[in-house]
Amino acid sequence: MPAHKHADLILQYAQDAMETETPWERWEVNSGFGWVNCCYLIQFYHVHEYRRKPKVIIINGIEVPEPMRIVPPVGTPYFCISSIDTDIAIPTKWMDTDGDRRVLSRGICHLTEAAAVKHAEALLSFMKVQD
């Protein structure tokens, strides 16, 4: 186990620093009040949690968490979006079936329900009826 709690993240941050003068713009910190953007050089305090910002895609001007791109381990829970079901985020478990691979290839799978719902809402925004 690394000597520093955040050693693996520090390595990722150093890689970002090799690519940009403002590596902190790619990161978020949680000091107990939820995730917020980092605004300056990160010190990696033991009492805080850090993560790289989740990747996003833009759909109809709406930021959406990037869908799954790689095959997860068998048994991984995930959510598939649907515009024809009563629930727009359908919970399922990855069993590496043809169906699993088909929805993955369509870019409509997420590891969290919130991400799947946001993605579905962005897609449905194209068809929203104006009052």
C-alpha cells in the first residue's frame, strides 16, 4: 500500500501537469460538502477526497456524463436508457450477453442511475413539446 493516501491520484495529477499549466481544472475536491471544482494547485490533504472530473458529452447543449465505453466485469450493475419504457433508466446487470454488448455499442449504458436519467432527458429534450 502506498505511504500517502492519495499517491495514485498524485501520479495522475502529475501526468495532467505534464499536459497543461492548469492541471487543477481537471479535478474536483470533496471536503465534506460534496464535489466542487478545484480552483488552484492541489495540495492533496489527507482529510479531503479528490477525483478527476468525470468526462462529459454534450447533447443538445446539455452536459451529460460520458456513457460506458468499455466492457465491465460480469456482474457489474448498470443502467440502460430507454425512451419507450415507463422508466427511462432501466437497472440491469452486465452478463456479457449479445444484448449487453449491443446497448454498450449504442452508447446508452451508465454505471449510475443519475447519469442514465440525465442522458435520457438530454436526448428527449430534442422532442420536448413547446408550450
